[in-house]
Amino acid sequence: MFDHLVRDGVILFLIGVTLLNKICPFIKQSRVSDTLPTLLCAGWIATIAGFISMIAGVYVNSW
């Protein structure tokens, strides 16, 4: 049941980092800032959820 927590956490973490470092600055430069706050929130949530999932997966699998 908890076998894929680390893998899914890494995927979520990388999605969040990509949103925060690549996509949001591009949108900010292209002057289409209507969706910028939504993408920033989504990026932070994905990054934090991915990190917590990775930590939980390592903790559960280390038993």
C-alpha cells in the first residue's frame, strides 16, 4: 500500500520545483499574470506534498 510513496513524492516534488522555477518566471515575463497566483500556490503545494510524501515513504519503508 505504501510502496509508491517515495516515487510519487519525487514526482510531485519535481513538478512543484518545475512550476516554481521554470513556468512561473516565464508567465511573469510574458505579462500574462492572471494565472500566476494560482500556479504559485499549485507549485508550493506540490513541492510540500511531494517532500512530505518522500519522507513518509522512507519512514514507512525503513521498518
